Amino acid sequence: MLQLLSLTLAYDDTRFFGSVMFTDPTHPDDNPAAVLVDHTDEPPWFRLTNVDPDGQDRSVPAMVEAERIMRFLLRYTPERIGRTPADFPQP
């Protein structure tokens, strides 16, 4: 299980970028997993890139958690990127 270490997002009027970092409490001496976040113009309105070139698969735990966090944030603050709640339907 990963723990959130850092979440940084920068917004302008309609775009955002940032990063999400996680630590693994079972391996505290390992380097933290980091995922870069960038705005896109179509759903889901963000793109994730793992800084580990071998970790680009969407099923990698850091990618799964970063996606979950971004969907949560954008569902509750869509106006920050020029969207409405309708752009983020509930599952």
C-alpha cells in the first residue's frame, strides 16, 4: 500500500500541471514513486506520466493512486480548469 508523500498542482485559468509522490511504508528506504500530471483537452482532462520509465502501465500502483486522486480533485473543483461538474460524472 502506498502513502501520499506530496501533491503539487499549479493552475492558470484553464490548465494545470503538477506531480504526485508516494512512499511505500514497507520499503521506506526506496526512492519515492513520482507521477507527473498534465492537462489535456479531452476527458479525463489530465494525463499521467510515471517518472519511472518502466512504470507507465496504468495498473502500476502509483499510477492507479494518482488517477484516483486527480479524479477526486477534478470532480470537486472542476471550475479551476474551466469545467463543470457534468464533465465529471459519478461512476
